[in-house]
Amino acid sequence: MMKLRLFAICVGLTGSLLAVPALAQTGNKPAAETMAPGTVLISGPAGQVTLAEVRMLVDEQVPPSRQPAFWASPKSISEAARNLYGYRALAQQALKEGLDRQPAGAAFLNLQREKALAEWLMQQRGRARVGDPKVLEQFARTAYKAEPERFRHMEQVRIRHIMVVPERDDKEGVMAKLRAESLLAELVKGTDFEKLAREQSHDRNSALKGGDLGLFDVGGMLPEFDAQVAKMKPGQISAPVRTKEGYHLIKLVERRPAGLAPFEEVAPLIHAEAQEKLYGDERRRIWQETANADTVKVNEAAVSELARPPAVSSPAKSK
């Protein structure tokens, strides 16, 4: 019953949840899969909202490829929990006012229950389809072969960097440059670039990955980066490069000639797309076979009567 109640009160939340941007997949499980399902995310006079309930909402409303981004956003998680709490509080007010005992209220609840059950069934069938690894892999490889142009790339470079951001009182960036030069000296002496990036880089996102910024098309980076990298060979480390963010030590990891990206490299993207496609196709198939089956008969006469425009009365004649 908890699942059905949750589906019944989630009307209107779709737009805000679907607005979550896609995020690259990683091999690590999100905390949402390891944290206790009963963890309370929000509480108030109307009760508590748990992680299990928010997970259920996310599974219903957010496409699989966008769920990692949702769980990486405290704002998205808080908004979803707060929305669920708001609906729960309003539902309690409706019960106190006896709306569920009114004929219209009871009919509305029954309609919502049917919709919730139908939605839950389509979700389960859709996930079963997506959960078959053989089907997913076959679909992904077929898509890769059918649209090779999608996966062609220009000449690319993989780079790492260590960023030094000037302090507030260092308006000219003099101290930041000296700090960057000091770090470069450590690298020249043999300090590991990745280790130093993790410990010293002010770009904390890339620092967690040893300063790795990933692959870029040549000409697709910051102009200062493009100009510097154009002069470098794989393995080389640049002198401090100034951008509006601060100073950067850049290491060119590799150059990759233009060509077709290997399937293994683009597989996470294709798998995410395949999941959404297979899931959507299965839902549509179930709906079409049920709602549009030959055994379903429409009362054409009644429908036509409902759609008939009202008669226009003639204006009364003046005496």
C-alpha cells in the first residue's frame, strides 16, 4: 500500500525531477543503494519521508541515465523529499475534512489507485526488459554499428592539471603564480603528478581523479589550454598557464588521432540510451496491447453526442 499511496501523491513532480541533467556513469555505487532504506530524509508534524520513498519516486520519474546526477545533487534530493512531505501533509488535511468519504473523493481515489497499479505494472515490466544484459548489449552494439558517425571524433587530447586559485588579497595573482612555480619545481624533482594534484589542486573535482580532465577535441578547450597543449608532447608538463580562474600546471597525457571511438569507450553512453529506449518501448508495447486491443470497444454514439456542439438559441425578437 505504501507504493500505491506514493504513486498517487506524486502528480505534478515529474517536471522538476526530469530537469536533472545527465551525468557520466561511474563504477561506484551511489550512497542511495548502500544507505539504509529507512533513513529519514525529512520530518515534520505530518510524519517522516524516508530514503526508500524518495528512491521509489526517483525510479518512477527519473530516466536511468539521469539518476546518478539526481543522487549527486543535494538540492534535487531535498526538493524531492520536501515535495513528498508536502503531499503527505495535504493528504492528511484532506482526510481530516472527510474528502475521502465524499462520493467524488472516493471515485477520485479509486481512479488514482488504478492509475498507480497500472504504472507500477509497466515499471516492473519495463525494468525486466532493461535488466536482461544480453538484450541490452545486443541493442547497444546494433546502435553502434548503425550510427558510426555519432561516435567519430576529431583529434583529441587527454590532459591533467593542477590549479592554483589566487587568494582574495592576491589581486594580481603574484602569490598564486609563485605557488604554481613551487609545485612545478616539485614535479621536476620527480613528485608524482597525480599525487600532487590530489593534495594541492584547488579544482577539487578533478583533484579526486589525480587532476584528470578527460578527453577534449583539439580546439575545444579554453583558449589558453589549446595554445599551450599545441606545443606539448605526451608526458610533458607545462609552465604555469594563466586563465581567469588562476594558474594551471598542465600535463599532456596522450594525443589521439581523429577516428571512430572504440565501442568499449562509448559503451556507457550507449547503454544508458539503450536502457531508456528499451524501457520506453516496453511500456508503449504494453499500453498499446491493452488500451488499444481489438476487444476494447468505444461507444461511438455516446462519444459523438459528447462532442456535438451545443445548439445556438436565436435572439429574442424585440416588441
